[in-house]
Amino acid sequence: LTPHSLALAMFATTTRRVSKYCLSSSSSCLSFTALRGTIAQGDGTHASGWSEALATPSSTASRVTSTNGANVSYGRDRNTSSSAYARTWRSFAASASSKEEDRRAVSNRGGFAASEDPAPEASNTWVENVLPSSMVPYAKLIRLDRPIGTALLAWPCFWSIALAAPVGALPDVGLLATFGVGSLLLRGAGCTVNDLWDRDIDSKVARTRNRPIASGAISVPKAVAFLGAQLGLGLIVLLQLNDYSKILGASSLALVGAYPAMKRITNWPQAFLGLTFNWGALLGWAAVHGSCDWGAVLPLYASGVAWTLVYDTIYAHQDKSDDVKVGVKSTALHFGDDTKKYLSAFAVAGTSALCASGAYVGLDWPFYAGVATAASHLVWQISTVDLNDRDDCAAKFKSNSTYGALVFASIIAGKTLSLGSL
């Protein structure tokens, strides 16, 4: 079994599992659409119970028929008793009541008002103005109009490549370009997987309701086919690397596929995103040397994870009211009023890990001066962000590309500059 064939097998397995899930779940999600509408009737407080319906096997309701939007009849399996139906309804009502209490708690903690819905994601960007209309939904699906995600994925790769460069040398430009293209493709694939998982949630959240899959601009089968094409191109990029890197890179697909589920099962989905988004901190070094020096890359990886916890928690504060309504979890909700205390701890931990990585490879003093500058950027973000202002949260989130650039410049300076050369 060669590394080349192993990477191909891992790629094929991940693609097949994601495709099977997305296609098989499509019919069960649709079967609950009418039920969700019924729950939302009356005073509207039961609308937030719909996410539990998605978790219920489709066999609990074999047919849902709606007439004029008010009267709904349910065709049940013959062996399903009326008492089971009553228990199901009571579970919906209890869940809805609990989530309504959570929504009020968010509001009492300084969350957004219930009526203060964010504007949908921009629909008049350069993508609409430049690309053919048939390509626009796919460009929007991979967030081509919002490159910040690609930058946040690429920076840890660039850090690692620079850290692995010989003393006095600049990072390999060819590798930087390869990882830049790979970041664009993997970020697009990740967005596609995320939107396939979240298509019903996105349609109920004001900020995301016009995303291509949620809005119906791209069907689920077409999105799955597009995902396969992106992963295929990503595989071509991966196969340009050495054998060790092929296996290491292919193994990250498991994280990419699993991440969207984390917001349903843990209060720490941002931590899992950190593990996913910073895989390049391991892969960049491996691409240079053909193996990982764990003393160098593990602290760098930990630093990236801590950084992701900072910026993605800030990002999650944009949607905290909607997240309560639809029943998904986040560190923004989990931390609540203590968010800035947690962010400060993550910033300290990340900066310390970054310094440990630099010390292990013997970077010179300009590296530490640069890290101090990057740390001051985190201090500015955390101290000034208004967590109840969506626009400010978005602005602070986007500013993290500057942080990534500062760390990259710091590593290069530590490799190429010294007191004697100044």
C-alpha cells in the first residue's frame, strides 16, 4: 500500500460518506417541512423546536400532507399508537419552551433583540457583476466573494512553511503558492459541506437565508457533485507534495467532514474548527522536510487553535440569538458575559505557544518583537469589540487576516534578521 494509493482511498471514502449522508437525509428533512410549519402556528413560540424534528427518524411520520397552510393530517405507520404521537408532540412543546427561555436569557444578558434580525449576506458583490449568472450560485457557495476564510486557512500553512525554512532563507515561494491554491479549494469544499449539513438551519436564519443551497439556487445533488469536483482538484494539489504530506493532508478530510456536526453536539464547535483550520501548521513543515518535528509544529498548531477560538467566538456572536432559536451551540452562547475573559486567556495561551515554537527552532529576537505586535492586535480586538454589535463583530473577525500576516512576517524576520545584520 503506497502513500499515493492510501491518500486516494481516504479521499474516496470521505467523499462517499458525505455524499451518502447528504442525499439520504434530503427526503427526511423535506418530510418535516409541513410539521415545522404547524409547530410555528399560533403564538410562534414553538418554531424553535424544529431542529429536534430533524433529529427524529423519518419513520415516525410516513406521510405529511398540508392543506391551505392551516390543517395538517399525519399518516402514521399502523403500529404507531396515538400515545406515541402525544409523547412526540409533548417533546416538541417542552423543547420549544426551553429554547424560548434560552432566547430570553440571551436577551437579558445583553443579546440582540428578537426583532433585530441581521441583513442577509451581501447579494450585490463583484461575483454578481463579473461572473456569468450560471456560475454565481457556485461562487457564492464557496464564498468566493468573501476571501477572509481562505486567508484564515492559509496563514497557518504559511507560518509553518516559513518556520521550516533554513536559517537566513525566505520560505519556498512555490510551496506558498501550492498551499494558497489548496486553501482556496479546501475552504470552498468546507463551505459546501457546511451548507449541505445546515441547509434547513440556514433557511431560518436571517443572515444566511439566501445562501445557494438554503435558498434552492443549488440542489443537493448538484452541490454534492460540485463538492466532489472541488475535492478532486484538491487531491491534485495534494499529490504534488511528498508521500508523508499526502497521508497527513488526506487525514484532514475527516475533520472537514465532521466539523458541521459539532455545533449540534458540543458547546465548543469553535475548538473543533480550530483543529480543522490549523492543520496546515502541521502540513507546511511536512511539505518542506518530509516529516514533522513535533517540538516545532505542535506548539504552532496549538497557537493556531487558540487564535481560532478568539476570532470564531467573536464571529459567532453575530448569530447568537438565531442560534438559540434553531438549537445550535457555540462558545459565544456558552461563555455569555464572560466571553472576553475566555478570549483573553486564549490570546495569552496562543501567544505563549507561538513563542515556544519559535524558541524551539531558534528564531532570533525580531520574531519576538513581531509576536508582541501581533499580540497587541489581539488585545485591541478583544478590548474594543462590541459583542452585541453584529457589524463590529464582523469587522473584528475580518481583521484577523492582519494578525496572520503579522505572525508570518515575524517568523520571516526571525529567520533572516539578527542583531548583527542590522
